[in-house]
Amino acid sequence: MRSRRAQGAAWDAPSFGARLAAFAGIAFLHAPVAIIVLYAFTTEDRTYDFPPPGLTLRWFALAFERSDIWQSMRLSIGVAGVATLAALALGTLAAFALARSRIRAKNALTLLLVLPIALPGIITGIALLAAMKIVGVEPSFWTIVAGHTTFCIVIVYNNVVARLRRLPQSWIEASMDLGADGWQTFRRILLPQVATALLAGGMLAFALSFDEIIVTIFTAGHERTLPIWFFNELFRPRERPITNVVAVLVMAVTLVPILLAYHLTRPAAERD
């Protein structure tokens, strides 16, 4: 008994080597992000000398004056917003249809739903471009939205279907036995239970759409979302600090919904 307790205590308290490996992994992942943040304030406009020769807020002022940056950001926010709304509607309907379904093609339909996010982005982009050419649709704002919706649906679907599978069937049966119709059961039983899953899925979908570039390149035409703006700016070394400033702003925009989604999807006991 004592040996089992000792093993459990050893498992609960990781070794120094395990902690060191965890911190090394975190540093490896986030060191490039820290570099971008640091060099958004540097006085040097061409190199990455370390330590930076000086710190300044000049690049933030110059970035805020650039109309092309704001235009690209508005486009990215608009695309992400519309794609998220479409994904919430379609992903939720698909989740409700398949969560407790017993049809034979359930596994095949589920695979088709998650396939767009499992495939490499370049494959999805080429497929969408080919479909656009066949039907004669010119690239525009709406083709970008359609491309982003294909993978945003998966995010919403996975969140909602996971929540529905944890919902006891007896709750729905009890609601119907007490005289509630389908709409009342949905509004008073199902919707409150999946509300946080919908919110978390929508936030993650927005963040994923906001920084998508591969699918966007194939569906954008002459439109320039913020990730495409970043791609074009890579060939202008003198604009590097401004690029870092915009990257910091993008991180701030995407980090908030990701943290909120993480908080909302945790078990209730951990949130308290």
C-alpha cells in the first residue's frame, strides 16, 4: 500500500528533469513571439541586432497612419465575422443532426465534415479555386468567406457535438413528457447547455479565420486580407518594424478569443 502511495506521490510531483523539459518546450514555442514583440519597439529598421540599440514607439505611430493596414484589417475582421456566423449556423445544425443519429452513413458524414480541416490548406485552396472556375465565379469577398467557412464549420461542429454527447437523453425525454414541444425543448433545455460550446467554437473559428492565408490566396483575387498584407511586406526590409507592430496587434486580437474559448470549455469545477 505504501509503495503505491509513494508511486502516486512521485507521479503527482514531476521530477526536475520533467519540469526543465516542460519549460524548455514552452521557451522554444514562445521565443519567436517574444522576439517579434521586442523588435516592434526597436530603433533599428533593418537588422535584428541584440540587444536592440534603442527602444521607441515611433513604429506604432507610423503603423496607425497606414491606410492599407487598416483596410486589410477591416477586410480580415469582416471575413472572419461572416465566416464565423455561417459556421455557427451550419456547424450547429450538423451537430444536432448527427450527435444522436443512428443512420448507417453517420461515420462517413462525420468524416466529410472534418475533412476540410484535416486536409492541407493548399489542397482545399486548389479545390475551391477549381470549383470557382467551373461555375464561373470571380474571386471576391464572398469567395473568401466561403473558403474560410469550410474549415470554421469543423471547429463549431466539434465543440457542439461534444457537448451534446455529454447531455443526458433523459433530460430531453423528461421535457417532452412534461408537455414541451420540440422548440420549447430546444430553447429551454438544449440551447442553454450548448451556449458556451457555441461561444467557444465561434471564438476559435474567428481566430482561425482571421489569420488564414493559404486558402485565402486561392480565393481572394485582388482582395488583400491582413495575412496577405504580411506576406507582401516580407519583401520590404525597411518596413520590418511596422510589420512587427502589426503582428503584435494581430496577436492581441486573436489571443483574447482564444483565452475566452479556453476558459469557457473547461469543466465548471475548474472555472470556479
